[in-house]
Amino acid sequence: MTNTKQVRRRQPGRIFPEFTIPPEELAKREAERNARGEKARVVFNRVRPELINDHYNWFMVIEPNSGDYFIDVEESGSEKKAREKYPQGWLVTFRINETGACGRI
């Protein structure tokens, strides 16, 4: 008895082609996301010097339109605080360190 495994090839194509997002809409969404990120980065750069010594590597969640920020040692804690005030808002997460990066490359 031979142990052969059949490999099924995936067919090219989308499962739901009617939900395809046009390239113009994708570009618009990316531009909006980048604009939110830049607004949040301005807030981050403004408050980082005040917080970096006492809260190094804590998480900071920023609501870019208002400039409000929420910090906590855990990412989930800072996001929870932000979601209490802005349940439907767009939020941007930073780490309070030299670069603001949250993960590893």
C-alpha cells in the first residue's frame, strides 16, 4: 500500500468578484490612512519627550482628529481606554520609545 497524498490545485480567481474594490477607492483609503497616521505622529512627537522617561515602552493609542491619547503598560489597556471614549473612532497605536515602533522587524 503506497501512501500518496493528493494535492488539489487552487483555481485562480476570487470567491466573490462582485465585492472587488476599484483601484481608485483603494488609493483613496490608503491616502486617508496615511493622513490619519501623520496627524497621530504629530501628537506622538509632541508628547513623547514628556512621557518617555517615566513610561518607556508603554503603549500609546491616539485618536488623530481630537489629539487625545491614552497610555497603558499593556496595548489592550490603552486601546480599551480609547474605545471607551471613541467607540467608532479611528485609532493609531505607538510605543513610547525613540521611534514609536510597536513590533519587531
